[in-house]
Amino acid sequence: MSTPVEIPPPFAVLDLMLGAMVTQTIYAAAELGIADLLHTDGPMPAEEIARKVDADPDLLGRLLRFLSSQGIFADEGGRWALTPRAEALRSDAPLSMRGMARLMGHPTHWSDWLGFLGTVRTGESAIPGRHGGAGMYQLLSEDQAYAQVFFGGMTNLSDTETQPLVAGYDWSRFGTIVDVGAGRGGLLAAVLRAAPGSRGVLFDERAPGNGPGQVLAESGVADRVRIESGGFFGPVPAGGDAYLLKHIIHDWPHEQAVEILRNIRAAMGPDSRLLIMEFVLPDGPEPHTGKLMDLWLALLVGGRERTRGQYAELLAEAGLELVRVVGTAAAIAIVEARPV
């Protein structure tokens, strides 16, 4: 049995740096909608694809040649076809990554990373300095085109986490589940499907115009959910047995994170549980998706990912005690806390 050849460190670092260019090739394929086209019309030559997506035939063929070397698209006798990785770039794939590809290569996202060195030097988000003083949330409210791309990418990521979260925890133990900052309610709907005896409260300041009713109805749980409008910096609905916070605490600097937790603590009963769903970073050097997300959050909003110990300290400031951290089949974990 042959021993794997270790890549010399300089070339290993080079491969990592070239990843930025690979991102742009996937972005181009996603923007052109090549996977959607091949899914609808079947395998076809590069020249025909180029004509239908309005691209240069020679460059498109070279793009497909490169992507095929990454397992994305396949040359079947001069006709380009989908592969399982290419299927993930379809808009309607069960776990589509097209939205994320469009975000990762988007000019705004791309240029914002040019401010990362400044974030490392100052410890502050680079976004206001790159957008006339507007922070990330203001930018997304003012630039609706970019907001659509941004939230499309975030939805792709969230969709990959829903089933692992649902499968990794016993939700049936709770009578009433309050999802704070629930968005359109995809997670709450999946949780309630897994816990048919439970009821839910969808709490989000965007609820009136965000269309959660449709999501809940399509999931068959609308009759078990009460929709309330409000934000996590104000009063939170009382009476819940469980309070969910998914990818919210990591968006905020320390002081605001504590304020959010104290608001929820005030609404909790003595036996309630708070379930924070975030990347929980390992203490050691092993790779983890959250370590890169941590830097992205610092760039965008001054937020951060945390270790188990950091969550314990944060929760204690808000009058809560960490009970356990429940891992899932995805990189995301569930931090369970109770009031003290």
C-alpha cells in the first residue's frame, strides 16, 4: 500500500490562495444559470450553452473544462452534463447552493473583503468605511438588489442546517416553543413537524411582510403557531417552554449579545430552556467552519463565534447557566441553557 504524498507547504499554501479564483468560476456558472439550463434541456455542447446564456463560446467551454476538473459538470462526448456537484447549483435543488455561489462571488461581497486587513488592525467592522458610514443592516435595507442576493445565500446555508438540528434534539419535551428572530419560520415549522404535540410562537419584527404564514401553511403546522411581531432588543413573548435563537447571538458584539439574552431570560419561566444554535468553536487547532465564519462576522458586523467556555461566561452575565452543548450532524450545535 503506497504512502500518500504530502504536498510541500509552499504549494499547499498556494492551493489555498487560488481558492479565491475558484470561487469566481463557480459564481460565473451560477450567475449564468448553466445548471438550471442543463437540468431543463439536457446535455448540450458548449456552443449551444453559450448561445442560450449569452456568453462567449470559447471562454464558456474553457470554464466548463476547469469546473469539470473540480467535479462540477461532465463532458460526455462533447456534450456537457450535470454531475451531483453541478446539481447543487440548480435553483430548485433540495439543498441548492446557487444562492450561496451568487453571494460569494458578488462584487459587493468581494470588495468588502478588501477591508478585512483594516478589521484585523482596528477590531472594527469594515462595512461603514466602505459604504459611506452605513453599517451592514443599513446597507441591506438600502440596497435591495444586494439584499436579495445576500439573504438568498444565507437561506442556502440555513437550509443545510435544519434537518441536522431537528434530528439532533428531542423537541417533543416542550409544550410551547418560541422562535425568536424566526424569519419566515422554516426552522420552527420543521421542529413542530417533529414534535406534533407542541405549539409554536413565531416572533420576528419582519413578520408582517415576510410571508411566514405561507411557510407554516405549506408545512402543515399553521394551526399550531401564533405569529407575533417584535424584536429581540425589546420584550419577548412570555410563557414559552423553549426559546430558540438561531444565528442571532453571533451577529452582535458582547454588550448587545448580553442584552438579547437578558430580554429572553426575563420572559422565561423557572423550567424554561434557551436553545442557542450557533457554531461552537473547538478549543484546539482542528478545522471548523465556524472559524472562518468568525472572521466574516467580524468584517461584516463586529460579531463573533464562541467556544463552549465563552458561551458559559456570556450566559452567566445574563442570569443563565449553560446546561450542555449538543452537537449535530452539521457544523452547527445547540447550546442549551436554563435560568438561575
